Amino acid sequence: MASTSQDFTSGQVLTAAQLDQLPQGVLATASTTSNLGPLLGGSETTLLTLSAVTPAQTARRFRLVFHCRGVSGDSVSDVFIIRFKEGATTLNETHFVTRVGSSTITQGLDFSHRIDSPTVASHTYSVAVIKSSGTGNITLTGTSTAPTFLELEDVGSA
């Protein structure tokens, strides 16, 4: 990654080019404090969506972040696929395996993906889940103090 020097002297005025190198923070977020599920197998289910995100300029680097405080399953060793999508295109995926057959035990899930140089056009990002194998269901839990969320961050120049 090419970058300009980030050393500044007292009283120096930052230029627009230098400011463009800096991260611009959170661009969009979607969250829920409700449980998502129980989710059955068979077809892909969209969990959260970020609609009409338009980058202000080219040559940026974005990070998609999904967080869920707890995922519980009702069957041992079921495999679910969690996917980041842009429209109908899968950008990245991770596999989640239920570890116990009890809905009283949960494990958290954090998943991220880097997007280099998105076009200056409207983008719709989402996170979805589909069962890959097994017979059970999963439920993703959210609360008012620990919501499930999908977030898009601008982390700087590409």
C-alpha cells in the first residue's frame, strides 16, 4: 500500500491529498436487538443489509464487519455458511459448526472482509446464512446491550 508520510510538524496545515489518505470511519451500519431465527436449512436467508452505499471517491479500502454475540444450535456438528454478499455475488464466507446440541450454550461470531477500490457507484452489501450439512437449526441472538450488527468501514486509501 502506497502512502504519504504521516509525519507533521506543529502548525502545518494538512492538504486535501493528505486528508484523503486517512480512514473515514463507519459509512453504514445495520443492526438488530432481536434474535434472528431459528434458521432452518435449505435456502439462503439474508440476515442484515446495507443498501445504497456509494463511495465518495475511488482508491479506497473498505472493511465489512459482522458481529453476533451468540449463536446457538439445537443439533451437534451442523455446518452453516455465513456469507458476505454484494447484491447476488458472494464476496467471502466462513463456516460455523455448532459445537453442542443445546440451545442454552452459545458462542459468538465475528467475521470481516476487505474490499479494495470499490467503484464510485451504489453498492448493496449483506450478510446471509445457509445450512451446509446437518439436521438442526441455529439462532443468532441480539440484545439491547449487545446487538447483532453489520457495518461498513472506510479504513483508508487502497
